[in-house]
Amino acid sequence: MPGYDPAAARQEPAPVKILVAGGFGVGKTTLVEAVSEIEPLRTEERLTAAGIGVDDLDGIEAKTATTVAMDFGRITLADAGVVLYLFGTPGQERFWFMWDDLLHGALGAVVLVDTRRLERSFPAVDFFENRGLPFVVGANCFHGEQPYTADEIRAALRLRDPGTPVLMLDARARTDVRDVLLSLLDTVIDRTRAATAAP
Amino acid sequence: MADEPRRSGRRPRLYALTDGRTAAPRTVLTMDTTITAAVGEGDDAHDGLPTEWQHVLALCPPPDGRAVAEVAARMGMRLTPMTLLLGELADRGLLRHRPPLEGAETIDVHLLMRIRDNLARI
């Protein structure tokens, strides 16, 4: 490949993507900001899909385009030789479900839920379950309070895998967010071990 | 400073950034590819380049480089035009690229453990 020098490229940390999903206003960007070593950045992509909500089948009109924004931060893990990129949507989540480049190669996801508006997180849960992407659930405790237990939240979300971790967190607290990411890594490790142990 | 967002009121036109070339670059990059400048200030190959290209290269200095998504965000460009521009720069040997971890590497338990251990210490 032009410009690709394997010996030199070995030096650079490899990017690893983690997605942060959940309903609008649940604190995704706050979560990213809490652990990122940079101020969260915003990038945009223009997605085109045939006929989203359009019943006019006439040529150009049958294609609609929408701009999707992503907020992201990074955590360099020098000893592991990787740099984690945490991508969260500021809104419009239904559109990034079509964004294959974003999902491709992602290590896993954090689904952030607000228990006062739990239904806003159903699409993200369904989506990751259907795509087989490992995820953990973080219940954001606004004002430091959470009236529900992890089991109650797990039941209300009707998680397909009862072993899916549900953690309480304050999305503003770095250590809370780190613990959620550690839980996600544990989930990915368990799943990988199970997959390699299978006959 | 390299980490400051570099945004202007208007997006640069893609044809201006790609030096008029409109053919797709041979190098195909994704948003999570790491790119690293292969030339820097003071190199003959660098100093004659368009200013926008120099800005891009300044955003991904060696040794660590930067992900394509981050360069796009800092340049205030959408991802697709940015990947085309970076592909063009890679074709010309102005930057190196490292593809994201995929397949066997992502399911390597030892690497996952190293990531976990490192993360636990942040």
C-alpha cells in the first residue's frame, strides 16, 4: 500500500473505537468529557439512504441525505499500544444506526440510560443486541440519586442476555466512567474467551 | 499549538484541497485509521505544499499521529471529504497510515487484558 510502512507504523498506537449510546440528553457527551484527555471534538458525516421517510419514488427525491454529528474524545493507553476513541452522538441517534463505518471494528458500547426516560434507550439496546456488539448499561444518577436497583433496570430494559452488566454512575465522575469502561472490557474478554473455548 | 481546534467560518472546498484532482485516491482510509505525517517543516517536500495540506500534516505529527476522525474534526471538515484528501496525501507519500485493529487482533485476549490493565491505571 502506498505510504504504508509496517516497520514505522508499528510505533503508533492503534485506534480502538468504543461507542456511547443512549437517548437524547442522557449525558453521553458528559461521559466522554469525563475520561477524555482532550476536550471532546465534533465531527460530521453525511449519510445517504434510499427513501427514508420519502414516498416520492422519483429519481433524486428517492434519496435523502442527512448530516450526523459525533462527539468524541480519546484516551491514550501507551502501555497497551492503543488509543481508545469514545464516540457519542449528541442527538439524531436513529441515523447513526445506518452509519456502518462507525460501527465497523468497534470494540463495544456503553448504553447510557436515564431511568426517568428509560424508553429512550430501548433503540440502542435493541440495536446492539441485534448486531451482536458487546455492551454494558450505565444508569446515570442525576443529582447523585437513583431510585432503582440494577436488577430493576435490567428487567425494565428486557435485556436479552441477563449477564449484561448494569452499573450506576455519575457521568461527570472520571472514576465512575472508567469503571464502566473496565466492565465493558471484562464483558468483551469473557465473550472472547467463550468464543475461543468453543469447539 | 497542535491540539487547538482549527476552524474557520467556511469549509474549504474539496477541489481546492485536493489540488484539483477529482479521481479517487488509491489509498482508502477509514475514520479510525491512524495517520502520521511523513514530512515536516523544513523538509523540501513539505515547504512547497498548499497551506491546507501543511495544516493537516501539522495535526498528525510523529510519533503518535492521529485518527482520521480527529483530523477531520480539527480541520472542520466532514469525514468523507477528509478521508479523500488524506488518501491523496498518502498516495503522494506525505503521510503514513496504520489501519485500525481488526479481526484476529481485536479478539486477542492478551491484548484485551493489556488494554484493561492500562485503563485501570488512568
